[in-house]
Amino acid sequence: MEIGNWSSMAGMDDVYRQVRGRGLETNIAELETFGFTVIPREKTGAPAGFAEQLLDKLQAIIADEDALTVELNKHEDTKPAAGRQLFHLLARDQLFIDAMMNPVVRLMASYTMGLSYRLAGLVAFLKDGPARPTAMHSDSVGVPPPLPAYSTVCNVSWILTDYTVENGTLGFVPGSHRYRRHPTQAEQPQFAGGALPDDTVAPLIAPPGSLAVFTGNTWHCTFPKKNDVLRAHIATSFARNFVYPPESFDDLPDEIVAGQGPDFARIIGRQDWQGYRSEGPKLENMALVHGTYQSQYG
Ligand SMILES: O=C(O)CCC(=O)C(=O)O
Ligand SMILES: [Fe+2]
């Protein structure tokens, strides 16, 4: 059918027209049905060699920078996965801005988040040796169940190397975006020490240059990586605009804050794990809210 200029659609009429124009309707259907999709390199609109350039740039940054400048890289047991993460990439090179501003990335973000979407993070995951699996989780960190039927965050990831099971690719539970809750401890896959049959997890099989797109409600993890093949992706994550306190108290002088006790500091956001720059989130600040986060009380 022809898509009109329908004011009730709050801009989604035009987003959908563009989706159709770029031949991405199947991807939208997969995202709706399964909670994830893979857009092949040819449909991303990126110039030839884009993924290779991104990977070269990441490797240049790594060669130059101590992994321990990133807080999470200091915690072998508790960081999301063995390997290395790099945060706050936007300012490091125009290539990273291009990765976020890619028209297909923005289309998928606006389709998934609505047109109020904003960038939530730009993070590289690199694993160049054996790595234990990343636990099954949804990216709706801290959202209490039942999760909204729409997602509050989404993940559009540039795949930079060959993503296969052997190389420790991401795995998804197809349809889990409709469970509207987080996985429990028992819902970890068997390969991660849980009870969930491994064949419940669909591996993302994608060559470099592909875009993996998944909703904030979709359960995902990674397969154990047993080889030394470099495996890397850059997650551009987006959030709806309302996921953001309207008022900032970061200008309140430290001496005033110090006099009010620790709960005051937490309530005004002084100990938030969010708001990080290239050092990434601090585990101790994440721990302050972790106890309540995945519970029904949020
Ligand atoms: O690659 C990983 O270890 C985890 C990736 C992930 O969970 C994500 O991109 O949301
Ligand atoms: Fe994730």
C-alpha cells in the first residue's frame, strides 16, 4: 500500500517509507518476530572497507592505551566478559561518528525507539584470545519487570570480524523480547553453567560489515570463545529520551554534598554508574543499585 503523510504516526510514516526504500522491511519483520536481525553489509549504505577501517582504528587505539584506563577491564571475575572494552569512542575519530550517523543505523534506532531516540553509548568489545561466555541478559539494565512492550534501549552493532560460534559470537533467545522480563540465574545456557538447553540460543552468524540489531528486551549472551582469532564489534546503543533525569546536580559543590551523608550523594546522582567517559562504568557504583535492579521493585 502507499504510505501517506499520516500525522498520527508521529514521524514513523516517513521512517517506514525509508525502511521500505532501502529494502529493510524483512529486517523489521525479523526484529518484531524474533527480537533481532542482521543487516547485510550491502544494505548498510557504508562505504567499502568501512568495517576494516573501524577495526584498524580500534587496534591503533589499543596499541596506544593501557587496558586498565577502563574500570571494567580491571575486574577479571566480574567484567562482562574476558577481553577488553573501549568506551566513549565518538570523540576518538570521525569514523566513529560516521558509524553512529550511518543512515541505516539511525533508521533502525528510530524505528525501535521512536523519534525521541538519543545515543546511550558507543562501546567496542574486543576479544583476541579464549574468553568465557557473557551471561544471558537483556540490555534493559535496571528496568523492573514487567518490561514495557516497547523497549527503552536498543542495540545496533557493527560486526567487525567473522562472527561464528567458534569465534564466540553473540547468541539470542528468539522471541524472548516478548517475555518482558530478565532471564533468571537458571535461564543461563548450559554452556554458561545454567539449565537452559544450548539449542535455545540462536547464534549470530555474520561476516564483517554486517549490522546486528536487537531490542532492549531481547535476551542475549555470547558463546564461549576457545580460539585466538580476533573477535570485535562496536555496539551503538540508543535510548528513548525519557530515560534521562531532567535536572542535573553535577554543579553542586563537593563540600555541600560531603556534609549530607552517602544517601544524599546517591540520590542526586553523584554515585551513578552512568555518565561515564572513556573510563567506562565503575563496578562499585553499579553494585550500589544492583541488588534492587533486576527485581520487580527496580
Ligand atoms: O560481546 C560481548 O561480550 C557482549 C555484547 C553485549 O552484550 C552487547 O553488545 O550488548
Ligand atoms: Fe548486551
